[in-house]
Amino acid sequence: MNCDEICEKTKEPCQQKECKYWLDYLQDMNCTLVCARQNGALTLREIAARLGVSFVRVKQIEEAALKKIKKKNSESLQNEYYL
């Protein structure tokens, strides 16, 4: 059983701050996986409110992440071409 499943079963928030799914938001048991199951996709404004940062900052993070994904996909396609 994964830690997110244990949190949901015991109704106790996660305390494992080193977990990559940990989120400092007690309403979702400090877990992004629990959040996704309970709420579905969140808007950038909802994410900003939960993290306590501005909408603009969340948008910047999203744009940087998408840029990295596009670059990685582009490099992956180039590597496949040369094989």
C-alpha cells in the first residue's frame, strides 16, 4: 500500500515531507495524489492559493516546465533519428 492510500484509509495527513508528492495543504492530507483524486485537475489560480504564491509565479513555473518538456522531447526525437 502506498503512503497516499494509507493517509486516505487512516484519515491522517502525511508527515513525509521528503516525499515528492508531499504538499503543505492539510485539506488534501499533504499529498498531491490525494488532491488529484479528490478534486481532479486544479486551475492555476487554485494551485496558487493552495501554495500561497501568486498566480503569476505559478504561471512562470508552468511555462518553464513546459519549455523543459518540449526541449527534452525534441532531443529525444533527434536521438532516435540518429540511431
